[in-house]
Amino acid sequence: MKRARRPLGPPPEAVSLPPAPPALWPLLRRVGEDAALALIEARGGTSVYVPHRLPDPPDEHPLVAALGEALARQLVRDLGGDYLDVPVGRPWLIAIYHGRGMSYAEIARAVRCSQDTVWRVLHAAELTARQGDLFTR
């Protein structure tokens, strides 16, 4: 008998994002939290070239795919001809995915690390469940 697959959690807009680490602040100031999350998920750990203008049709550009056309055009105006460094943001992603109700295994696969790493990051952020006292009711 197959187990029903549980959903990965509520949609991103239903979960408030945890505070971002300082390394993410420059990106957050430019595009906002939701767009930064989308860009990190799509291109984290890389430098993305921001062209002087978007191609026609713009849907083919990775910035448009990750951010939408309006934000991509804003980046083209602000940074056209330059590179945008997109940090990995792994601890932030782990905290977000944990808040969405994903299991440690699902989080580990999504951010490409071990379940032990997921636990260590969540434990350091005091987001792991504490074991209850056996004798307390």
C-alpha cells in the first residue's frame, strides 16, 4: 500500500521569511525577499550577467524566469552591463523550507546537503524541536 505524498508546505506567500543573514542584504535591498528567494533557488552561488537590455522576447532570459519581467527590467536599468552576485544562502533556505513544513530529507535534497547539516543549521538557529520531559504532564 502506497503512502499518500504530503504537500511540501504552504505556498511561499503564506509563510513569513526568517531574517536574512548580512551576506544576503545587498541582494535583498535590490530585489526584495520573495524575488531574492526565487533568484537564490534558481541561480544561488553564481554571478548572473545583467545585460544592457533584455532580449526580445524577454521570457528567455534567466533573470526574467526567476524574477519576472518587471524586476528584471529594473535590474537592467540599475545594473545593465554588470554582474549580480547571487549568494548560496543555504542556512536561510533551510530555515525557510523548515518553516514550510518540509522534512529534513526534503530540505537536504533541495539545498544539496546532508540531513545532519540541516539539523545542525536548524539547531544553531534554535529551530529544532526539543525533546519533552518524560515525567512532566
